[in-house]
Amino acid sequence: MAQVDIIIGGRNYQLACRDGDENRLRFLADIVDKEVAKVSEQLHVAGDIRRLMLASLLLADQNEDIKSEASAAESQNQQLQQQKDQLTESLKLCQEKLKMEQEEKERLAVLIEDYAERMENIVNRLDDEAQAS
């Protein structure tokens, strides 16, 4: 276990933490220290315990706001994912329909060409019969 010296509200504290977490603990202590300083300046609160308590409550409030925002963002993300999935499925169905329509057009084009060839053969036969008579 590592020992870390931190300062909060002008007081020194020595805390133990897991090896490797020293910088994180200092970072968090700095956040708390800044909040305590803000409470002291804005609310003119006397007493270390009272300032620490108010700073803790403000930080807890901020934390809850962030959790609520994260939850709302997650919910919105899920809704957007569902919409994306629905749109992807709709697009897939439209592509399949378009492909079927294209295949139908190609089939009709072949039939039209076949009928045109038959009509041309009939016209040629009639011309041949008319010239023979």
C-alpha cells in the first residue's frame, strides 16, 4: 500500500491507497480541495467539518446530475439504435423490392423483344405472300 500526502481545506492528510493509484488520489483530493475553497468563498462557512460536508454534498449533487444525464443519454442512444435498426431493415426491404422490380422489367423487356421478333416474322411472311400473289 502506498502512502499519499494530500491537502484539503488547508489541512494535510496522509492516506493509504493501492500502489499505482497515487496520482488518481491526488487528482480527486484536488477536486475536493477546490470545492471546499469555493464553499468557503461563496458561502462564508466556518468550521472545517461544515465546509467539508457542504463540499461533499455539492460534489454528490453534481455526481447525481451526471448520472442522470448519462442515463438519459443511454436511453436516447438505445432509441436511436432502434431507429437505426428499423431504417436499416426498411432500406433492405426497399433494395429487395427494387431488385425484384428491376428483374421484372428485364423479364418484360425480353418478352417485348420476343413479341417484336414474332410480329416482324409475321409481317415478313405477309410481305412474302403478297409478293408471291
